[in-house]
Amino acid sequence: MYTITAASALAENVYEAWISAPHVSRHAEAGQFLVLRIDETGERIPLTISGVDGDLVRIIFMTVGTTTRKLAALKKGDTILDVVGPLGQPTEVKRYGTCVLVGGGVGIACLPIIAKALKTAGNTVIGIIGARNKDLLILEDEMQSVCDELIITTDDGSYGIKGFAAGPLKEICETRPPDAVWVIGPAIMMKVTSGVTKPFGIRTFVSLNPIMVDGTGMCGSCRVVVGGETRFACVDGPEFDAHEVNFDLLMSRQRFYTDEEKESAAHHTGGCGCGGHH
Amino acid sequence: MSDRPADLRVHDFEEVDSGIPAEEAIAEAARCLQCKKPACVDGCPVGIDIPGFIRCIEDGDFRSAIGIIKESNMLPAVCGRVCPQEVQCEGECILGVKDKPIAIGSLERFLADWERENGIEIPELAEKRSERIAVVGSGPAGLTAAAELARNGFSVTIFEAFHEPGGVLTYGIPEFRLPKEVVQAEISEVKRLGVEIRTNYLVGRSLPVEELLSYDAIILATGAGLPAFMGIPGENQIGVYSANEFLTRVNLLHADAFPHHDTPVKKGRSVVVIGGGNVAMDAARVAKRMGADVTLVYRRRREDMPARLVEAHHAEEEGIRFLCCTNPTRILGEGTVTGVEVVSMDMCELDDSGRPSAKPIPGSEYIIPADVVIEAIGQSPNPLLIRMIEGLVREKKGNLLVDESGKTTVPKIYAAGDVATGAATVILAMGAAKTAADAVCRMLTEE
Ligand SMILES: Cc1cc2nc3c(=O)[nH]c(=O)nc-3n(C[C@H](O)[C@H](O)[C@H](O)COP(=O)(O)OP(=O)(O)OC[C@H]3O[C@@H](n4cnc5c(N)ncnc54)[C@H](O)[C@@H]3O)c2cc1C
Ligand SMILES: Cc1cc2nc3c(=O)[nH]c(=O)nc-3n(C[C@H](O)[C@H](O)[C@H](O)COP(=O)(O)OP(=O)(O)OC[C@H]3O[C@@H](n4cnc5c(N)ncnc54)[C@H](O)[C@@H]3O)c2cc1C
Ligand code: SF4
Ligand code: SF4
Ligand code: FES
Ligand SMILES: [Mg+2]
């Protein structure tokens, strides 16, 4: 059992929680994730480790279905039955020169820990964080504190530059090409945004989020195709060379359980008439 | 054996074979010839004194009988149920030449179940010692090694990546063959010996290699969990599973009870399972129990299937269609599976395994409609931890290189079970674990 020591809402449908899990926190590195299972009837879901403080790890998640909703309902003092991690290959941290970190929506959660590691390794770090509107933007202050420069975009122009993060990224590539780029967010955003750096031949990483079960390489649920080869994202990734990733396959596989997810949501929110009470 | 009728059991996950009552066990024991040179014992990989325990059954002394088994086998309730007896103990039994061999597996299971109901005796523990031993993995190999070492007084910790211990016994072999209650009982017994089991610990990550190496001895029992895929076109589509994933979702995470349990699985209307081993049989029978029409595709002949005889027999009884001498060539669909193209196979000259090798017959391709495809074509050791430990040598299929005592190429590190042999059997994993535990004991006490 792992105790939640703090929980709060960061934006509409986006929540943050700190969990006491020393076996995860003590060895976690930038870019890694954990897998948790809330209770006996729960499923296993992967979430990025978005911060570490002593024995505590932080998760930041968007409520999109049954498990994230259950998670959002947990408060300080509540427990989570299972947490395993840190999982996946850490971010390839080294001295690149100038790095641009682009985050979209809840994908921003992954950035501060990577930014910090890259800073410590001697890089200049430029952050670009984007959201649909001002109210959905998360971690602005934290990113401000770990980046040398921070650019903000909103789709509707309610804050920062109006438009997608791809805009400022393209401009940077044209005017002062960086040495490495990370793009983390929804699959479609990663596909489009990482496409920007391709003509410039800039090394670009994305963090893939296929459906996972164990997170340890024993099921193959997380398989993705990178450079024409099938890889298991949980052990070979989650970060891969953006320009080699088959994003269409990723997006297709993310829809594996669309019907079941609807059924589960209905079951838990009372769509079945039981009020989620069985 | 007393199997529940096939038409009943395909609707639930309760055990297929409900075991035999005491009178039947005694009657069966009375058939044993008590051979002077018992061939059955040669067939048992851990050399259980089979006539010895059978004589005790005949005398009605079940307590002594189970004691004899446990001298060589820590998990009799498991082995009695899942050992491929027909090629081991029972395959060698002299009575099998003319008549039916003694049902050794059933007798072993009977005793283990009897003991669980009548109280398990905890063996005496040796005096506590100061050495700490890490066992990685809690499958049959890890549990056996840990129990053996704990009995010898060592302080033993098992690290398990999953949230529940048991390895394949928990996530792979389904309830209807091996009730989880039985597995739990065996695990509690190991805990009662003082073994600590830390779940949610992926060694190499949650426990870094430097910390692992700080133990006085290490036993790697990480199994062969890495699933192989065929590498044919279309296999990354929605609806294609490795057997590992499919079985884990159901056995470990109870996807059969979705949406009451949150883990989903595609139940499928027409399921095609690829393979002919125990894993394929289990996947097929699980799919059947969730309501699908199931076809099993195997590239060699029926008699070449590596599955336990009784499992293949049970699968057929349950209405699973076997298509032998047939191999998939591609999986059809536009993102979601709609069918499997297969080709008929011609049996040719024998290969290294003594089975005929199979060659596709050109032009014999045809399509089987399917909405779920499960590949059960083999597993190899998960390289995650092995790659992190400097000096470990792996053989061709990724199996760890060990000597006859289970010693790896790195000092203090031993390995047992599927990680060293490749996917094998429960009893072989346990036998190897016992050998490795004995070697560790010698290493630490003779220093
Ligand atoms: C390495 C990794 C890191 C991730 N980090 C974060 C994070 O930091 N914050 C965050 O909000 N989300 C993160 N995700 C996605 C997160 O796991 C899913 O949003 C979550 O599992 C949804 O579960 P649900 O039951 O609430 O929703 P559901 O209704 O079950 O699913 C909604 C969608 O989420 C995806 N999903 C469902 N189950 C899984 C699963 N087992 N594994 C992966 N994706 C799944 C599917 O695409 C699905 O369509 C990460 C995913 C991966 C692979
Ligand atoms: C579906 C199926 C059916 C089978 N049916 C039969 C049968 O009928 N009869 C028979 O004799 N055999 C059968 N087998 C084979 C048998 O189960 C295996 O040979 C046996 O379980 C091997 O035992 P093991 O302890 O070596 O490994 P496993 O049982 O695989 O256990 C290994 C454990 O190690 C854990 N692990 C791996 N890496 C790490 C790490 N880095 N850190 C922490 N933990 C880790 C895994 O999570 C797992 O729990 C079957 C196998 C399967 C998959
Ligand atoms: S352990 Fe297996 S092979 Fe040995 S006697 Fe028991 S059932 Fe037979
Ligand atoms: S070979 Fe058969 S008959 Fe002979 S001792 Fe063994 S079980 Fe009994
Ligand atoms: S999640 Fe199972 S192999 Fe990656
Ligand atoms: Mg879900």
C-alpha cells in the first residue's frame, strides 16, 4: 500500500498527487514512468514520474476514463494498492548544447524533470508549453524556474502566443537551430510537432504512450513500430527518435479498447443504473 | 481423474478435474507393484520416492506419504496438477506397458489437497544465519529456492515485479487448471518459513543492480516471460495478442469479470490461437470460456503438440477446433483484425527435436475469419535485468549460461528455472532451483 501525501487539482480535469513510494522515488530518473493499480478490482495504468522529493513521487494526470477518474477522487491520506517503478529507459541526458522541450496539454507534466536533468548536464533549455486555453495550462511557474526561456501558446490565444506549439518551434529551428528537441503530448500533437524539426535534421525525441499492462516487457501490449521495427515501448522506450516512429499505428492501437472504455465509464458513473456500487 | 462434463465447464473457470476421494486413492495405490527398481522414479525430474509414498497411501498414512513427497518437491499440489506426467513418472511406470500406469499425479495431488485441509506441517528450520540472500522472481523456481534457503537458516527476500507472487502459476496457468487458492496456499507456506516477498519490485529498476549485488548470494529466477511474435504482416492490429498478454489480463487482472474489474480484454466471437503447447491450450480454453468460437492453428501434426496430453484432450472436449499442419501467413484487416490467412503444411524429414519439420504447400492458402488472434508460439528470458548485470553470459536463445549447479558466470549469482533453460516445466524449474539453493548453501557454509 502506498499513501497519497498530497493531492490537488491543477486545471480542469488535470490533477496532481504525491505518493509515498521509496522504491520508485529513490531510483527514478528523467523520462521514466510508474505503473499503478488503485485497488483489488483496478487495472494497471502507466503514468509519468513528473517529480521526485525524497520518498515521494509525483504524478500528474488528466481524467479521461475510469481509472484516472478513480484516481482523481483520492485525497491526502488515501492509499494506492500497487505502485511499481521506475520503468522505462531514462531520457538520454548529456550535453547537447541548446535543447528545446515542447509540451502539449498534460504532456507538460513530463517536462520539468527532464528540463532539470538537461540543465544540470550543462544545456541551455528552452521550454514551449501549449494548451487549448489559459485555464488548461499547467506547470507554468515550475517550467519558468527550470528553463532559460519559456514560450507559452494557447490554441485560442487566451494566453501567450495564439496557435499550436509547432509555430514557435519552427521559428526557433529557422532562426537559431537547437541541438536536440523533445516533444511530449498527445500522439497527434507529437506527430505534427516533431514533423517540424525533420527538414532541419534536428535530433528529436518523443515519449510514446501506447496501452500498457505490466510495463516490464512480458506482454507486448505496448508494441510500437520505430524505424520499421517492432519495439516494446515500456522497456525499449518510452522515448524514441521522433522521425522514425509510426504514429498512425500508435494512434490506432490506442483505440484498442474504445468500446470497453465506454462500457467501463458507464458502469462506474451509473450508466448501468447501479451508481457504480458493485 | 474425475473431470466435470465439458458442456458445463466451458461456462465457468472452476477446476476441470475435481480430484479423487480417499477410497479411490487407496484403491489406486493398491495397484502399484512396489517395483524394486521403480522406473517411475527415473521419470520424475526430482526423483520423488514414488513407491514409498504410494505404500503409505495404501496404508492410509497420508501424513507420512506427503512427508515423503515434500522431501523432494515443495509444491506437490501444483505438480500433481500440471506436470506432464505422461512423459515423466507415469510414462515410465511399468504397469503402463500392458495396462494403465498408476495415476501418480492424481495421487500426489490428492495428498497435497488432503494436507491443505488437514493442516500443513512446517518443517524444522535450521539455526538462523546472518547471510542475506536475494531471490529475483517468485515463480516455482524462486519459491522453491527461497524455501530451501530459509529452511537452512538464511535470511531470504524474494523480489517480484508483479503485484502478486507466483509467476506463471499466477498470471499464466488459468484457474480451471490450477486454482489460485492452491497457489496462494503454497506461497503462504513459503512465507511461513520466514521468507519475505516484496511485490511491485522490478529488480534492475526498483532495486538497482549495485544493491542486488550487496546480498551474499543471488538467485535469478526471472523465468522466460518475453513473448515471441511470428513477425507476419498485420500482427500489430487491434485484436492481436501475445498469449502472455491475453492470459495476464484474465488470470491476474480478472478481465473475464469486466466491467466489475476494470481491466478490459477483447473477448472475441471468432478467436484463432496459434501454437500447440500448454500456453496455446490455456489461451484457447480461456477464450472459449469467455464465449468465443475458438480455432487452434498448429503447424505440425496433432501428435507433435508439446502440450500435456490431457490438456489437448480437454481442449478438444470443450469444442476447440484443431487445425493441424497449418500455419498463419498473415493477419488480415485494416487496423482491426478480420481474419487470418493460413497455409497447409507438408510434413518432411525429422528435425533436431525428433519431430518432422513442416514446409508450406504453395497455393494452399485460405482464410479463417477472426476478430481476435492469440499468438502462443514461445517465450524467452526477459533480457531487462540480465543485460544490466555485467559478466552474465547468455546462450543462443537468450537463456542464461549456468553450470550443473546453477552457477552463472558471475560470482555469487546463481540462476534456475526458465531463465536458464528457456520455457520448460514447473517441475524442472523447481528441480533446478533446489540444486542452485544447495549450491548456494555450500558456498556460504563452506567459506
Ligand atoms: C509511459 C506512459 C506515460 C503516461 N503518462 C501519463 C501522465 O503522466 N499523465 C496522464 O494523464 N496520462 C499518462 N499516460 C496515459 C495514461 O496511462 C492513460 O490516460 C490512462 O491509462 C487512462 O486510463 P483510464 O482508465 O482513466 O481511461 P480509459 O477510458 O481506460 O482510456 C482512455 C484512453 O487512455 C489510454 N489508455 C487506457 N488504458 C491505458 C493503459 N493501460 N496504458 C496506457 N494508456 C491507456 C487509451 O488510449 C484510451 O483510449 C501515460 C501513458 C504511458 C504509456
Ligand atoms: C500459460 C502457461 C501454461 C503452462 N503450463 C504448464 C504445465 O501445464 N505444466 C508445466 O509443468 N509447465 C507449464 N508451463 C511452464 C511453467 O509454468 C514454467 O516452466 C515455470 O513457471 C517456470 O518457472 P520460473 O520460476 O522459472 O519462472 P516464472 O514462473 O516465469 O516466474 C518468473 C517470475 O519472475 C518475475 N520477474 C522477472 N523479471 C523480474 C525482475 N527483473 N524483477 C523482479 N521480478 C522479475 C516475473 O514477474 C515472474 O513472476 C506453462 C507456462 C505458461 C506460460
Ligand atoms: S513431481 Fe511430477 S513427475 Fe514427479 S512424481 Fe510428481 S507428478 Fe510425477
Ligand atoms: S513403476 Fe509403477 S508400479 Fe512400479 S513402483 Fe512405480 S508406480 Fe508402482
Ligand atoms: S506493457 Fe507489457 S510489454 Fe510493455
Ligand atoms: Mg481504463
